[in-house]
Amino acid sequence: MVSGRREQVLEAALEVLAARGFKGTSIDAVAERAGLTRQGVLHYFPSKKRLLLELLSFREELARENLAGRRVGEDWAGDFAEAVAFEQSHPSLATVHSVVLAEAVTGQEPAAGYIRQRCRSVQDHLVASLVERYGERVPSGLSAPTAAAAVLALVEGVHQLWLVDPEADRYPQIVRETVAVLLGTDAADTEDQSPATKG
């Protein structure tokens, strides 16, 4: 998935954090997983907090790279289905997000601050994109802010569901069909191209 020593540390931290949570993760454990010394990890990330924040940014960077080949926005339902399919193929990414979300709920920092900022940022960006394309209301009749919040809640909820039901492969299609309904777009033409069934 990654190349370079810095990315190697991030991948090791991803695995450790997914298994142990932020409080249970130590620099020493990450160093051991990465095959480095403690000082080797601290050279790239001077604190555990800094490592977590960089790791979360790394997760989002990988997700963006996965969508780089798509003309994002032309097929909203397909875009979100592809994002879910990508994380299903890299479960540690979704596991880390869920661990951070759980810690944010209990008010633990830096998780709480990151989740608050991310939720606001993602919704604001999606609202702006929906308004630009459709105006104040999407074709389904929902207001752009309501549609954005509903889509985000759908994706977050689906992540939780398939993490406890990893054998299921239906979630990308569920997201595709539901987003199409929420936005009032037609997913029928792309139904057979679900990321879960490609290839």
C-alpha cells in the first residue's frame, strides 16, 4: 500500500491503532511493528498525538487517491459506493476511524477535536457541492444541508455495520441505492457497475 520509511511507520501505526485504540497504542509498539527503533519513529513523528493526526490524514489521502480516476460528482451514488468498497478492501482504515470515533464520543482528545472538525468540514464541502450542482434543494426535495447530513450518516453507519459483519459484500450497493434516493438521482443505469461486483 505504501512506500518510503515515513509511510512504513504510518502503515504500522494503522495496524497497531486498529487493534489497540489510541490509549493502548505506544510509540514502542509502532516501532516494533515497523521494524524501527523508538527514536526512528520519533524522527518522523515527535509525539503519539502527532502520529495519530498524521495517520488520520493519511487515511483520507488514500481514500482520495482511490477516487482519483473517477470524475467525482458526475455519479454521486457511485462515488460514495466506491469509497465504501475501498475501505472494505482495507478494513484497518475503517477500523481506525471507528476507534477514533468511539474515543471522540467519550471526549478523549485529540480524537474528539478531529472528529468534530472532520464532520463539519465534510458536511460543509458536500453542501457546497450539492448547492453548486442542484441549488438549495436536491432533486429528491431535501434541502442541501439535510441531504449532506443524511449521506454522511449513511456512510458512517454502514462502516459500523460491515465492521461487525465483514463477510457481507452488499454494503456498497446499499450505499449506491440509498444515496440515489436521498439525492433523487437514478442509479439504475450504473447498478450493475457496483464497486462490490466489478472485476
